[in-house]
Amino acid sequence: MLYVEPNQIDASQVCAVTLNALEHLGNQRFALPPFSEHFQRWMKDIATLLFDFETQIPEAANQQYRENIDKTITNLQVALKGRTDTETSISNRLSDAQRQIAKSENALAKLDHDYKTRNHEVRRRYEQSFEKLRVEINTLDEDRLRILHTKPSLLKKLFRRSEANLEEKTNVIRSKKNAFDDHKQLLKHDLEQHRLKYENERKQINERLHTQRAQLEEPKDSKLDDALEIRKTACEELRREIVEAVDNLHKHQDLGMSEEKA
């Protein structure tokens, strides 16, 4: 039977590959947010790298190694979770601010539309009243002129009656013209009151919009980055633990070989 010697794992080679990979991960930059997605992927890469190392050299992963690695990973996870929570909080604040801005902008557009519609309706209503008064005044004027142009003989005969009728129509015309002027003043007053109310409401909405837009800019000033220094420091700690674990393994193996020779 042919004996095949199993492939020997070169611990130094595995260690070198792992250290190079950790150095690369420690220097990896994430250009654009959301960084939380990059952190998740990056942590998976770290976990996969450590798993491969421990699978190839299981004897290096002693209790001390495991405790130190777990401590570094836990601290790293806590730090990145803090960054992720901050990013989520800022994202929620931005979304809320954008919703509030959209709501205020819609309110402003509706206010402008309602103001124009209201103005048109008020003017139309008063114009109908003006037109009615114009017709009435014109009719009375025509009647008054007709009385004035009546033949003298007839006017003389009906003088008293015509004079009274003429005075009555003149008074009515005067009253209608006064009503016409009053309606003009009422229209002016209604439009002015509506304008003042509109401008006051518009000012309030614009002030609210200004505050909301400032809140939208606030989170952008928050210092959010890809946590390079945190990740780099953690990778350096992991590298030291792996070097120490492999060195201890080599020392143990050398000690064993010395004892065998003895």
C-alpha cells in the first residue's frame, strides 16, 4: 500500500497571507455613505479571514488567542455600532426634515392658490353687485331724462306730479350711487383684509420653512466618516495577536522537537 504524506500547512505562509490581508482591510476606505453597509461587509471580511486562519492553523487558536481576539472584535463592533446608530439617527432626522419641508411647501402652494381663487371670487361677487347697481342707475337716469324732456304743456299740466317723481328718482339715483361707492369701499376693505391674512400666513409658513431647512443642513455638519482610524487600530491589534499566536506555536513546536531529541 502506497503511503501519501498529508500536505503540511506552512504556518509562516498562512500567517503572512493573513497579516497582509489585515493590513489591506485596515487601510480600506469607504468613499460614500451609508457607511453602515460598508461596515457590515467589512466585518464579514474580517470574520472570514480569521476563520480561514483558525481553520488552517487550529493549534494556534488557543484560549489566550481566543480571548484577545474576541475582545478586539467586541470593541470594534461596539465602536462601529455607535457610528451606525449615529448615521441612522441622522438619516431619520434628514428624512423627517425633508417630509416637513415638503409639507410646508405644499401648504405654501395651497395658500397661494387659495388666495388667488378667493380674490377672484370676491371680485366676481362684487362685480355682479356693481353691474346690478349700474343697470339700476342707468334706468333711473333714463327715466329722469325722460321726465325732463317732457313737453312743456304736459309738464305744466302734470307739474306737481312730475316734479315729485323727478325728485324721487334723483334721490334714488343718489342713494344707488352712494351704495355703489360703499360697495367699492367694501371691496377694497375685503381685499385688504384678505391680503393681510394671506401675508401673515405666508410669513409663518416661510419662517417654518427656514427653520426646517436649517434642520436639514444641521446633520450634514455632523462628523461622519468611514471610521478608518478605528478599523485600522483594530486590524493592528488583530495582526499582533496572530503574530504572537504563531510565534507561540513555533516555540511550542521547537520545544517539542528539543524534548524528542533529548
